[in-house]
Amino acid sequence: MTYGTTALTVACVITAGMAGTAANADATPRGVTDPGADAQSSARDGLDLDAPAQPFELNFGAFQDDSTESPSPASDWRVDYNTWIWMLGVDGDIGARDLTTNVSADFGDILDASDSLFAFSGRLEIARNRWGGFIDGTYANIGVDDVSGPVGFTAIDVTVEAVVIDFGATYRIGEWTPSGEAARNARDTTLDLYAGGRYNNLDLELDPTRLAARSRDIDWFDPIVGGKLVLPINEKWHIRANGDIGGFGVESDFTWSMTAVMGYDFLLFDRNASVFFGYRAIGSDFTEGGGSEQFTWNVVYHGPILGFSLFF
């Protein structure tokens, strides 16, 4: 009978000790003496054997490594769609089939003579983490009347139907969370590099007053390299700028572009959106053939732009 009572007492003490250890595992570091240990020992002497023992629980969360990074979320994908109207002007030398003229026309001049009021443009960028791609297109049907011609020509009417498409790959050099008021903007400060090509397709007609009209339909590709900066300046406004150079004698002797805008950011149906205004210019120095096959396009398109974008 004495042995049975002793065994029951030892079992109860062990069970209570395990419960006390689990309850105080977080409070007392390993290897440090608990100053309340003597009090706990005294409490065991008066232990109520009829009280139910507390179950022992093993906390697996204590073994998790908080430094382990989770897989990349779907938000690492980025989409940025922009569309704008371009109030286009043209400056430079234009020539077809041994007739070359200098054109200098602002948006108002072109508006009077063109079949379309504006050049329509758009740009789509899709990226994941650092790498992405883009396509940027422009269409315009423009004309300029009564351009001064070479000696012997009083005037030349110039008509151009133009398609310009930029495309390529992007690489994100850096991305930074802005400070101050700009920290509340949906955009981060970002810097991207890109490389790709520029496709030009031109249908040109020169109609001099004293000779038959000349026309050429031509297209070509140029390599380009450039960069793009996005800079939030406060909660609602940001600046975007991108520029590139190219050609390098592959087809054009040289080509370049520059776009700089200021945008106002807002939510549209729970999507990040903005309206923007700025200035855009594209230049090309391209010459091909001679005589009846001659074509010259040493021209800069330029003018204000007004647009809309969605980004997510």
C-alpha cells in the first residue's frame, strides 16, 4: 500500500512539473535560475492531487526561421499602359527622287493642311522583377502646304503618312521608396535601362507647283539604347523622363528620342491611373539611294503631348 501511494505521488509531481515547465518556457531563458524556484518547490509540497493535470503542448512556431524569405508574390509583375495625343511639328530636310526641300512647320501649320488633327501614340510596358519589355507606337498623317523649294520652284506641298514603332527589353537598375510627401504616392522612384529597335515606315509625297509629284514608300530599322526615370515629387504628382540614341550607321546615321512629362496620379475603379502632359521629340538622319531612287529624311518630329496611363 505504501509503495502504491509513493508511486502515485511521484507521477503527479512529474506531471505538474511538466505543465509548469511549459507554462514558463518563454519566461525563463535556458540556463538561468528562476528566482521563484524555491516558491514553486514549496507549492509542490501542498499539491492538490485531485486537480486535473494540464496537457503538455509543443509549440512548433518556436522552431521557425523568421529570416527565411517567402516566394516572390504575383505583385512583382508590373504593367504600365500609356496613350497620348501628340501635337506634332516637323523640322528638317525631306527629299524624294532628286527633289529635296526644307520643312519647318509647327502644329498650327500642320493642323491647317493635315488629314488628321493629331499624331496618336501609345506605349505598353510589362515587366517582372528586374526584366521586362516594351512597345511604343506612333501613327500620323501630316501635311504642309506651300513649302519653299529649290531655285525655280515657288512652292511644294508635302504629305507624309508615318508609322514609328519602338520596341525592346528593359532592365531595372534601381527602385527606391521616396521620402516625405512622395512616400504616399503609388509610384516608387525607379531607373530603367532599355535596348531595342526603332521601326520607321514612311509614305512621302512631294508635289511641286511646276513639276510632277514625287513619292516614295520606304521603311527601315535602327538599333536604340536608352534609359527611363520615374520620380514622385509628392502624394499626387510625379515626373517621368526617357531618352535614347541609336542608328549608329546601321541604317540611319543617327536617331534619337526624348520624352518628358509631369503626371497627376489618382485611383480609377481601384486602379492606379494618371493624366499627364509634357513634350516629346524624335529625330532621324536617314538617306538612301540617289537620282530617281533618292530618299532623304533628316527630320525631327516634336511637340506637346497630353495623355493618360494605367499602372499596376
